[in-house]
Amino acid sequence: MVYRTSAFGLLALALLVSGVSVSASQRMTGVRESQVNDGINSRRDTQLLAQQPIFSENKYFSGVLQSCTRSGSSVKCSVVIRSKEDTNITILCQDRDVTKLYDAFGNLYLCSQIQIGNRKEEGRISSRFPQGAPVKVTLTFNNIPSQIREFDTFELHTDIRGNSSFLRFPNVKIS
């Protein structure tokens, strides 16, 4: 009888100890997982906020500013434009109402080059924009001081059948 009690006691003690350590391990793992997940989620949310596209629209087309990236003293901004009808759109770079960036200090930076597909131009570029189809436009701005990390406003100027129009994107971050 002493043997059975001892065996039962040892078994009960083993189960109790293993149960405690399993639940303690689960609680500790849960805390660590929670802390890790919170850290991952906050970093991911910060990255998403930094990369969040900016939308603009007028009566002719809509645009989404995908990014502005720095390479030395140049900044390239990529915009995806969708026309509301089949039409030819001229993007103006160094011509008339130019495409430009404004920084928070009141400085103005003019577009130096436009690219649509494999075509690059300095003054203007005209292209057919099918209704609803996404067309990626990349605009390059030169001589941007290294301390400029964001722009107050980005204006993309266009000409559609003789009508001047633009898309305006506020609070543009440079990555």
C-alpha cells in the first residue's frame, strides 16, 4: 500500500509539476509572442504610413502618387494616372505651367524630366491615356538639397485638349 501511494503520489506530483510548467510556459510564451507581435505590427504600421499612396483627382483623370525616392540630389516621383475618358494628355515638365514641388520653406523645385514607359522627355510628353487604364508617369526633380525630407505640395500639370489641369498631392515624403 505504501508503494501504491508512493507511485500515485509520484505520478500526481509529476502531473502537477508538468501541468504547472506547461501552463507557465504557455503564459510566458504568450507574453513573448504578444510583445514580438506588437513590435512587428508597430514597425509594419509605421512602414505602411510612410509608404501610403496619396490620391488626387480632377474632372479629367485621377492619380495616385506611389512614391518619391531620392538618388543623390535628384528625386523621382512615380504617379499612376487613370483617365476618365480615352484622350491624349500632355504632361508638362519645363513648359508653361510646369510640374513642381514646394517644400515647407517656400522653395520651388521644377521638374527636369518626364518618363512614360520607355519614353523620356525634358519639356513635355504627350501620350494616349485609355479610359480607366493605369499609366505610370515618373517625374525627376534635380538639385534637391539633402536636408529636404518631404515636400509640402507636389503639383503635376497637364494639358488636355488645350485645357490646363493639374493633380495636387499634399505632404509628400521622400524615401
